[in-house]
Amino acid sequence: MVVNHFAETGVGGDRKRRRINPEKDELEMKAEAEKLKTRIGQLEEELRRLREGSIISQLSERDRDGLEKVIEEKLANAAGQEPPVNTKQTAAEPFSGARVHGYSPTIHIKCGPLQQKEQIYLDKFNESLREAASKSADLKARKDLWRWYSLCKQNLPPFLHQIPQEAWDVLYNAQDRPSASNPDRQAHLKTILEDMAATGRELNGDQKIAYIEAQFLEGDKEKAISQWEGDAKANLVSEEFLERFWSLGVRMFASIGDPQRAQNTAHILLNSRRGTDARIWLPVITAWNNTGEESGFRSAWSLYVRLKDRLGSEMGMEDYDTITMSFLTAGEKDLALAVFRDMMLAGSSSEGEDSISFYGRSLSLVASLQSTSPDPLELNNVSLQALSILPRRFQNKFFYGSWMKKLIGMGEVDSAAMVVELMYERGVDPDARHLNGIIGAWLRTGRAEPRKKAEEMAWSMIEERLDFVLRRRALGSPSSTRVSGGVGDHTKLPKFLRRRVPPATIETFSILVQHYLRRSKFDEVEKLSKYLQMAEIKPNSFFMNHFLYSLLRGHDRREAWQMYTSMAHEGGVRPDVSTFICLWDCMKVHVDKLKNRRKEGFPQPRELFREMATWYSKWSARDYDEASKEMYDQIIRCFSLSGDQAGTLIALHALRDMFGMYPDQDTVRIIVLQIARLGSQNTRSRRLNLSDSNTKANVAKVTNVLEKLTQRRSAALEKQGIQPDHSNLAMKEEENLWLVSELLRIVIARGGRAAEAAENMRKAAINMGVEDSRSVSEYLNSVV
């Protein structure tokens, strides 16, 4: 009897049987086992040689671990076991992110043993591939993946042909991320797609379009366009990618300066696909304007009107901005003005005042706007000048000023300067504030050419102001006064600077002062100060503050105080919060005994506080808003460094009334250190060494006193039925003020001189000019 043996695989209807020979299979298994045993021995010997050899000793610890891991994996695979688990890698770099999609992209080269360096490159690539698969948006993962991909290409000839499709997908998706941190995106995509094609991989529709675009942007424009034309002619693009494909064609033709071809391509797309976004015309409009010809401007305007008509209320600010800048860059100020006019009219109830109405009336045929391509007769009948007529309510400097402000905000300062020229052409004289905005914006660019134009514009305005003063004094006809700025005659000036510019204002001087101070051009600053007097312009706090900050940076506190008193007390300049922020910064250096040995020439903290309190009542709500926590702490710090506990206490209560500010942990720390300084052995400088044991002991004592005060206060409040831990923010702030005040009061009254302490605090309040402050008065009355 013959016994046949079968093996069954599959389930249900897919089950299959195959005949087997157990004896033959057993012999084959034994032979295979011998081969595996031999291979395992070879691998173990290779690992031993590597560990003892000179090559692996030259590798970093991380690379050695990686290489040994690869060989251990080979040993495990050869023995039919799972490779050893790297717990550190599992925790830091889980593979689950890649396997969520059903794969773990890893490449195994099967073309023979690799050199150690080659194996390390491959391991690094696999590691970065897994990382990129789970963290596709991570910048470091993307850069590492590209680095090891490039090294493997250079050092492993069969590498590209061994990459599975899943790994290609990770590579492509990791590099296909438009962002400022990925400037080489197009170059990398081009390389990846070319490598895929070289290995026989079929590119999908999206990748084919991406490859054409990458070729174009990387300089292979003729080849890209040729490939695009070939695909378009052969109708090789699937329905899913048609819009992206034709849009790419529009952008490419527009970019190479072929607006007619770009327009024809857009025409095909718009007519063949219902619902296509009409914004496809935007690059075509720009291309027509770039021709610099009247016919191009007409075509651009016609497409703009069609775009506006199609989008209707969906036309957004960015769309208007793009078209406005297109016309401005082409030098077509009037048409740019008309687009801005339309933007200002958008959403209003005004009818018959926008470009669609003007264009329709000029053609006597509105229905033709439904066409996606204007005919030559239509363009010849358009009067471009008539299209830019402004409604009467827009024919003023405020309308143009809002346009300039918008352009400056967009960083288009040169375009804003063109608007000034347009104002002159339209009979609207710009104000100094319009030009001041352009001057400041040019200076903020930091570039040489805009800086020269800004300086020339500012000095022209100063010259006009000096001439105005002379005319006002009835010294004759307009003089030929010349002022000298730091600009050469070779500067290319805007056209409007050849006209009479508006006279300079204090803002003009302030902008220039700030600019020259930052560049340490003190001679120019001195010159501006002289011309300011000649121009009979009263300085303001902005002008004064910049002078004060320049003196602060030069460590000239005495000169800063003299300038302040001269301008504020004699010159009639009203100081603001920024003025006193600067003066308290000066005070910080003045009261620091290590940084300043001379005390003359600058007031003490009480005097400066009195000066600030004097001006406080004259400030507006906007001034109060400029007061910051940094200024608050600086004031307390200055009183602390001067060793004035009474002044510190009064300042805390006065600042509560002035700015609504309370002490926090930073303030408490300043005051604790101030009190600890009283026990310092270094009487010369009183500078605390926080690492010194005596200092630590003093700080601990003061902190202990504060903690006891806190406990007593909490107990007293609880007796009144108040739970400090459940109080609101306002109550906690008041409690912080009380605790710090009580700590300072105890220090002031040390030795049992309570009455004397109360008198010292009252004197401090009078010296500081805040004896009438509500918070100060209430506190002083409570300690009598």
C-alpha cells in the first residue's frame, strides 16, 4: 500500500493541497540546518574580528552599536529567531508610526556582504527612514533622511534599485513640505523623482506634475515646458489632476514672459472645467504688465475686470493687493489707484463707481465680460485714463494716506513713494506725516540705497522748513538756504523730491535723530539739534527721550540729567513715562556703589520720584499704559540699592495709586536682599555675595521674619472668618503689599523707635511729593 502525504494551505474556498515527501523534506531540512550553522559561525567570527579590529575601534560609540546591532540581527535571522530588542530605540524611536500604514520601511541590500562603512550608511538611512515615517513634519528627521540617502547613493551602487515603494513614499513626502525651513524642496523632489524613474518606478499623476514644476523652478525651463506640452497634446493627464496640470502651464508661460500663451492656457482651463478658480488669471495679469507696453496694460486691466466680475464678493484683500502691486511695479500708478479704489468700495452700497461699471460704460457692452478672453477691438476702445476716475469723496490726502499706510505695512515702501508722486499729479499735496512714514520705513530696511533716499528726503524737508521760517520772518523771497546731510549727490531721488516737499516737523527730526544715534553719527545729531532751533520747532518727548537714551548708553548720567532739566523745565517739553524709564535706568547705575563713586550731578531716588510724581497728573491714559512691571521693579531696586527703607515703603504705596501695581515675588526678593544688605560685613560697597555664608544667613533670617509675619497675618484673618488661601487676586495683592510694608516698617523701627520711624516715613513721603496720595496717607495714619 502506498501512503501519500499532502499539505493543506488557505481557508474556505481558497484551500489548496500539495503533495509532499516527508523523507526528502527531512533531508533538505538537515542540509539547510548545516548551512545555517556554517553561516552563523561565519557571522560570529566576523563580529569577533570587528570588535577586536582597528576599523571598528575608529568608529564612534553610536556607530559601533549600530554596526554590532546589524550583525546581531543577521545572526538572529540566520538562526530563525527574532532579532534582539533594542529597548532604548523602542522607547525613543517607536516603529509604530510607520506600521500604522501597514509597513515599516526598511531596506535590505541582497547583493552580497557590504563593507563596514557601507553597512553603517545603510543602517543610518534605515534609522532616519523610520524616524521620518513617524515624524513626517520634523525638520531634523527630514534633513537626516536626505543626508543618509545621498551618502548611500554615492557609496552603494545597488542602493536605489533596492528601495521599496513604501520607502520612496516616505522619502517623497518628507521632502514635499513647502516652508521657509525647506529651501531645497524643489531640488530634492527633482532628484528623488529622477531616481525613481531611473529605477523603473512609475510616477503617479501628482508626481509627474511635481517633476515638471521642479524642473522649471530649478532652471530646466525648456525641458519642463516641452514635457508639459507633450503631456497636454497626448492627453496623458487624468481627470483628478487636470486643474493642477493646466494651472502649472499658466504659471510657467506667465513666468517666461509669454502672457498670450498663459492667457490661452487659462482660457482652456476655465472653459473646460466648471468651477475653476478665476484666480488663475492673477499670474497672467502680472505677465501682461511686465511687458511694459500699452497693449499689455490694456489686456491686464481687462482680465482684472473679468476676475472681479467672476469672483464678486469672494474677491479678497490679498487679490486686490496682488493686482495693485502688479500695476505699481509696472509704473501704472493710475490703474493701481483704480484697483485700490475698488477695494475701498468693496462691500459698500455705491453703484456705478467701481471698475466694472467704468469698463462697461467705456465699451457700451457689459455682457462681454462673461468672455474669458477679450478681443482686440474691445481693448482698443478702452480709455485707461478714464478708468481711474475717483469718486469725489476719495479725492483727498486721507484716501491716499490710507493707501500709503497699507503699502508700507506690506513692506512696499518704493510703491508708497510712487503714491506720493501720484498725489502731486492729481493735485493733492501730501502732508509731512505721509513722507515721514516713508522715511521711517526706508530706514528700517537697513539697506544702503533706501537709507540714502530716506536721508535725502528728510534733509529736503528740513531745508523747506528753514526756508519757511525765513519767509515768515519777512526776510525776502524764498531763500536758497542749503542744509547739509550725510548724503551724496549721486543718490537717485524719487520724482516728487524734485518738487517742493512739505516742511519738516518734529517727527522728521525725531526719526533722523533716532537713525543717527543708532549709527553713532553724533556729529549729525549735533547738526540736527542746531537746525531744530533754527527751524523754530518745539522738541517733544520722543525727540528728548532718544537723546537721553544715547547719553545713557554712553554712561553720561550727569549730561542726561542736565539735558532733561533743560528741555523739560526750560524748553517746555512734557516728559512721558518713557522719559522716566530712561532716568530710572540712569539712577540704577548712579546708586550702585561699585559702578559709581561720584554722587554729584544726578539726583537721589526721592528727588527723581518727586519729579515723576509732579508730571504724573499731566499724563494721559495712554501714558499710564506705557508703565511696565520692569519700570516698577527698577524703581524699587534703586531705593533698595541706596539703602532707603522708608523711601522703598512709600514708593510701594505711591506706585499702587499711580499705576495700580503691586509687589510680587521678584519685588519681595529685591527687598529681602536690601534688608539682608544691612547686616553685610562689606560696609564699603554693600554689594552682597550671595554665595557667602554670612549673606546666606542674613537672607535666611529676613526670610524667616517674613514667614512669621505671613503666619500671624493668616491667623488674624482666619479669626475674622477670612480664608487667605481662597481669596481673590485683588485681595492677595493687597496682602502682599501689607506684608512687605510691615517687614520694612519693622526694619525702620528696629530698636523700638516706632515714633521716630513714623516720622521718617512721613518725611520720605513729603520728599517724594506723594504725601497726599490716598494709599500713602492711609498707611501713614495706620502706623501713627
